[in-house]
Amino acid sequence: MHLNPYGADAVLLAVNLATRPATTPEELAERCEESGVESRLVRERRVTTADLAAVRVALDEWLAVVDAKDEQTRVDLINAMLAKYTEHPRLTNHAGDGWHMHYRPDKVPVGRLVATLISTGTALHLAGRGISRLGRCAADGCGKVYADLSRTGRQRYCSPACANRDAVRRHRARAS
């Protein structure tokens, strides 16, 4: 069985790139490699400054999805990303390592590849886990994004450290 790169890994790549934006084409290539999402395809292509710029645009659009104030706005924004970055799904075995789905042509620049992964992965994440499963950290002064992969769907913080700091702050406020 060949696992698709769309879904949680692509959403976590978006969180990673939104939280710590890549500043050079080389850094973007490294971050894609670290995520494991289509890393072979990124290795095969030279990442350019145009790719970096395209990913920044897609991340700005993705952050609008994260910050959407209601479900319908979130859906409208992710649908706009899907319309912009994806094409009809198709089966492919382009690398000879198993049949799997692609939502883009095989030969696209890295920037478009990452934008397609992020938009499709986010749509699958929201449809499969719940439309509210993206957000900003609830800890005062943080504001980093998170993708809620928890079993209960109640994540409110970007990390355990922020959750703990906020719990300590609330405890101290009650004790005062």
C-alpha cells in the first residue's frame, strides 16, 4: 500500500512553514525534506526564489483559512485554494513505487507542489477530523498556529509548553 502525502503531514508542513517561515530556497527544500512530504520530488527539482515566493503566497492564503471567523468562511477560503492549486484527482505510479492519488500534474515547480499539498491536505484534514481543527494558540502573547490532531478535538495550544504556561498563569490568578 502506498500512503498519500495529503493529510496530516501536509497540514503539519503548513504549520511548520507558517510558524518558522523558510527564508531561502535551500531552507524550503530542507523543511520539505524534513517533513517527508513528497521529499523525493523536492530533491529531484531545484528549489528557486520563485518557489519560495509561491509558498509564501500559499501560506498567507492558508493563514486566512486558519483565522476564518466562521465555518462557511473557512470552507470558502479552502475551496478557493483548492480551485487555485489543484486539478482533478488521478492515479499515478510515476516513481514505480505504487499507485497513489495526485491532485496535480506530475511535473510542477516546487512552489506549486507545496501549495497543492497544503491546500489538499488541509481540506482532507478539515473534512476528516472536523472543520474547526485549525487555530491559533490560546496562550497570551503566543498566537502560533496549530493543527488539531488530538483524539478529542479540543486542542487550544500550539505546544505543551504553552498549555502548561497558561495553566500556571490561571492557577496563580486563582490563588491571588
